[in-house]
Amino acid sequence: MIVSTLMKQIASFPTVEDAYLFRSFLGSRGIEAHLFDEHLVQLAWHYSNALGGVRVMVAEEDQDEAFALLETYRTSLKGAEDRTLPPKAWPVVLILSLLVGAPMMIFGRRKKI
């Protein structure tokens, strides 16, 4: 017997990885979620904006709880962006330049405007 339930969109993400993380977050809270358009975005990533990204869908009865968890998820990510620092690659480029003998420093510089 196949039971059909109505699915409601909770969120949309530009990358598949972000959608998987949110789906795992919902799953850890006991809500089953499904991803729509994930394979299409992986194959044709440049169509992600036109498609509306990867959609996270849940059953209609879990919609209210999933929306509340979406706000919790977004607030938990806001602090994580401040803690990450961009990697500094100039020491690696300098060592490679000395080992190879060719001036590779142009690859490690930022463009000045």
C-alpha cells in the first residue's frame, strides 16, 4: 500500500552540500526531509538560480516544526561565519618559487584595484 502525503517546501539552497546539511539537521530532530532538483543542480550547476536551487521538502504535518528549526539552523550558522579565517597561501607559493626556480609569486598575490 502506497501512502501519498503532500510535501511542502521549507527552504532552498544554491548548493547541494548546504541542502544536505540542513536535511541532516532536520533528520537529527526526527523530521524526514527530501531534496528536489539535487541531481539537476549537480549536473548543470549554472542553472541553480533559474531552478530556485535545491529544494528541501517535508511532509505537510511537519511543516510548522521544520520552519521553526530552519530559524534555529540559520541563527546557529551566523556565528560560524565569523570564526573562520581565510587561508593564507603565500608561504606555500614562496617555497614553491624557491624550489622550482621560477617566479610563482604572481599566483599568490591579490589583485590591487
